[in-house]
Amino acid sequence: MGLSARLLLLTVLFVMLAELFSLIPALASFEEGWLSTRVRAAELASLAVEASPAGVSDHMAGELLEGAGVVSVAVQSDGVRRLLLQAPAMARFPALIDLRYTNVFDTIGAPFQVLIPGGPPMLRVVARPQFRTGDFVEIVVPAAPLRREMVAYMERLLVASVAVSVVAGLIVYLALNAFLVRPMQKITQSMERFRARPEDPEARLKLSGRRDEIGRAEAELSRMQDDLRTALHSRARLAALGEAVAKINHDLRNMLTSAQMVAERLQGSGDPRVAQALPRLERALDRAASLSQNVLEYGRSEEPAPVLRELLLAPAVQAAAADAGLDPLGVRLEMALSVDLHVRADPEQLDRILVNMFKNAREAIEGSGRETGRVRLTAEPQAHQMLIRIVDDGPGVPERMRERLFQPFSGSGRPDGSGLGLAIARELARAHGGDLELKETGPEGSVFELQLPQD
């Protein structure tokens, strides 16, 4: 009982139901025609009686009544009713059917009073005359012949209805199967193949080009499959990256330990240039060691929850600019904020956000062939958040990259870029309860907005 079989069965049932609804009016029309025929035959017989100057004998009257299929005929003219042909007296009063004044309910209900068991044996039919003048023609006919013919007619009608239902149902089924069921089967099979082997090119749904709901469903499924393939590809790359990092993590930590030991020995140096650069070196080594410790957890799950604290924004921005390679002689940093402006954030994660943003801006400017440029940072305290704007004068984000700018491995415009910088920055911002968005971009540069809640 798949969709096709259910569709065929329901189509046949619905068509048969429609035929049954049409059976009642058909029976009513058949009954009215049958009675009208008897009325006209009786009317002609009454004309023969009136045309005979000496009247008709009982034998002749019986033949006339039998030929007309009635048991009595009466005519009313000018308010006077005359009984022209009369059979013996009846033990039961006949049921009245008036063909002059009928409504929908009388027409529909008339066949049932004849067909029900124990119905009236005789019917009294009143109709307007057609072949003579007068008020009406009245006949009395036995109900049994009408009942037999109606039953036979109903049987023929039912047989024809069943045949029409099957043929019509088959035609409707074939049409619906071609336009609906088979396309849905095609979509279902594509989903099943895609679930089994997402990387198989044959699992891709082939679009039919239809412009209706089926065509829209095909297009949406195809786009969903493309998105899932991209996500699976990114996940595979992340898994490969995690595996590679797992292999080098031990050696990297050993190297960082050695570098920290060297930094500790340099503390005793009297060189002022070494003393000036040593804090930055120690900070970079500590940060690298921390990232090395947590990189596997980052690759396998999510970033750790931020540990929020109040810190001065200006020193954090200056430290991130130095780590990102911003230089007054090259791509320089411009700040427009108060030196005593505080922000509530995780110091480590805020530094990573700013370093990624500054580094991306610098690489975009240098990638356009320029050696100098500007990255401007402003901060605006608002009711419940700190709004940080980072504006660069680079070449802007290409239109083809804007939709996937914050997707891992997809947002880099450089051949050697990993596409992780902006993805990491947004993830860290959202972990704070804020967000990172590209507000404007063009040939004059790009504007990014970082929102950090302050409640």
C-alpha cells in the first residue's frame, strides 16, 4: 500500500462516490419520464373515449387502460372533474405525485417512496394536459411496473457507474502519478542515495525544471544537499586538522617549553632592546602554550566559555595590533576611544578576536599591492553593550565571498588562507553573548561591528 496504490484506491472510491451522488437525480428523472409517458398515453386514450358518440364498452375501456398502462383516467376542465376511464374500486388510497408543481426535495424523495419495501401499490399522478384543453389530467397507475423498471435502471446505472469510476480513476491516477507521485519518488530516492553516500555524485538530484511546488521542492533539496556537502567537507577538513594537530601537539609543546626557558635566561640580559621586547615575547609564548593546550578541544568541540572581567580597552587594542603586525610605517592602527574606557570581556578571547580582525585587515590591504594603509578602531558604549567598529581602507570583500565570509575554510580570499580567522572571531563574540557582523564593504574599504554585552 504505497502512495501509488493508495492514490489509485482513493481515486476510484471518490469517483464512485460522485457517481452515487448522481444516481439519485438520475432515478428521479427516470421516474418522472416514466410517469409522463403514462400520462400522455392516458390523455390520448381519453380523447378516444370522448370522440366515440355512443361511449365505449367495458371491454374497450379495459383495453384502453391496459394499452396506456393505467387503471383510471380523469380530466378536470373549468373546475369540473370527469372520470373517463375507471377500473374496479381499489382497497387502498393511492399515493399522490403531482407533476405540475415540483421542488428539489420532492423530486429527490419521489423515487424512494416507490422503491422502499411496503410502498404504495398504486400511484395517483396529476399533470398538465398536452393534447387537450383542461385544468389537469389525472391517472392512477400500479407502482409495481415502475418499481421493477427503476430497479433494472438502477442496476444498469450502477454497472455503468462502476465502469466509469474505474476508467476515470485509472486516468486520474495515471495523470497524478505522472505529475506528483513519480517526481516525489524521484525526490525520495535521491534523499535515500544521499543519506547512504553523500559524496556520490549520482546522489545529486537532477532538476526537472518545473516551476510548480514540485520544482521548488527539487530546487530546495538540491541546495540543501549542496550545503550539507559543504558542511561535511568542512567537517572532514576540521577532523583532518585535529588529527594533524594531535600529531604535532606534543612536539610543539616541547618547543614552546624550550622557548620559555630561553626567555627566562634573557631576563638577566642588560640590553635595553631585549628588556623592551621581552614582555611581548613572554606574552606570545604564554598565549601559544595556552592555545597548544586547548587546540584539540577546540577542534573537537566548542570554545571554552569566556571568563568575563573588567579591563581597559585601549591597552588590549594596542597589544592585539602589535601581535597582528600593524606598524606605523606600514598598515597602521588609529584609535578613537578614551584611554580609561573599560570593557567586560574575556581578555584572552578578546585578544584573539582583535588579532584576527587586525590581521585580516592588514593582509587584505597588503594583498591589494599596497605597502601602507589604515585600520581605524572606535568604541561606543551603549545601554547594554559595547559597540566596537573596525574600519579599514582595503579593497573590500568580494561579492562572491560575502555570503560565506564567516564559514570555516570558506571566507578567505587568499590562496594560502585557511578561512578560519573570521569564523573564530564570530564564534568567540557569540560566546560572549554578542556578535560580529560585516556592516559595509566596497572599493573604499570594509566596516565590521563587534557587539559585546556589558550587563
